[in-house]
Amino acid sequence: MENQNRPELSLYSRLPENVSITAGLDVELGAEAAGSSKQQPFIPGYVENSVVDGFEADKVFSQKVKNKVFNLDNPSKTVADAKEAQRRRKRANKAKVLTAKEKRQLNVYDIPLASRKYELFEPLHQLWKGYVEELFGTSNPLAFTQKLLKADFHGAIITVARSKCPTFIGVSGIVAQETENVFKIITPNNALRVVPKVNSVFTIHIKNSLFTLHGNQFRYRASQRSSKKFKSRPTIDL
């Protein structure tokens, strides 16, 4: 008897009245209270009460809602996890770039003994001649000096005119590699000479002109020289 007098307990509290009206639950509850067997489904009623003026509720329900599957959970975490997994796959598939230390250990920039032949670099010199003649154009030698400072010297024939180290004076050949501080030159007798730019003066022939390069003011990589603005500075002779 005591159990019959207790109010019916429920796990869920009742929805506010305005929400019930918007969702069409008032019609459903009213029909249930009246004992009617015909009750309006929740979803169509909710769509009908939610559609703004200017749209047909039946058409919206049939095209956008009917027989469609909706995810009622918050998918933000799932999407974030999927994006993070995609980023990890991209990082794993990305080709690993060698560091400067690894390149030195693998001797990436070293010229093999079998490749230290003057005749192998003669085609490179012919390409450089075409490149520098096009760069020279119709300009006079004085105006061409600024262009030469930014030019690429791989393939050029240069000669060490003066140097504080006597063993480098007179060395001439094709530039096989240029770094910030040295020229690697392949001589006509198939020898590789590494000539430092510091305290060295180089000469180079282009057409009928002889140009002088002071190594102390030329200590830049080829890629850096192409975008650098050189200023006129006095030069102390060696």
C-alpha cells in the first residue's frame, strides 16, 4: 500500500514547456493522455516546427531527413584524431633530409678520384661560356663587373694571380666546385687543387677582357652572391 502512494519516479526530468511545444511533444502527450492510438512521430513534428517560413516542411523532411543517418555525438575529437594520424603518416612518408654533418660523413661534396679529369669538365666550361656571354651581352666591361660579382663560376677557367701562399700562384683550371671559402679547381694535368679565397687574387678572361677577383671580398656562396648588394671598398694589395 505504501508503494502505491509513492509518486512515480523517473530518470529524466520533464522538458521545459517551450521546448516541448517546439518539438511537437505537446501534441504527442495530449494524444497519449486522451488514449488515442494515433500519435505524431517526433522527428517530422520537430522538423515541421523548426522550419522557418518560406520552406515546405514536408519537402525538407523528405529530402534532408527521411532515411538519413545522423551522428548525434560530438565528432570534433574523432576528426582531430584522424587529422593527427594523417599528419603522422605524412611525416613518416616524407623523405628524410640529410643534415650538414651527415653530408660530410658521407662525403657528398667530395669529387671522386675517377672523376678528377680535365676532359670531363670541358663540356661544363662550354656551357659556362655560353651562359656568361649571354650575361655579358652588349654591356661594357665596367658595367659588366657588377653582373660578374653575382655570376655562377662553376665551369669557369680561373687563374691564381697572387697569393700569400706561393704554392697557389699560377694554378689555373676549371672551377668544379665553389664554397664560401674555397675554389676547387681541376687543372689540365687532371689534379684537384683546393685554393682558399682568403689572401688570394684570381683572374678570369671573358671575351677580350681580363677581370680580377679579390678573394677577401668574395667570400660568399654562389647562392648568397646572387642576392647580395656589393659596395665599393678599397683593396689592400697582397
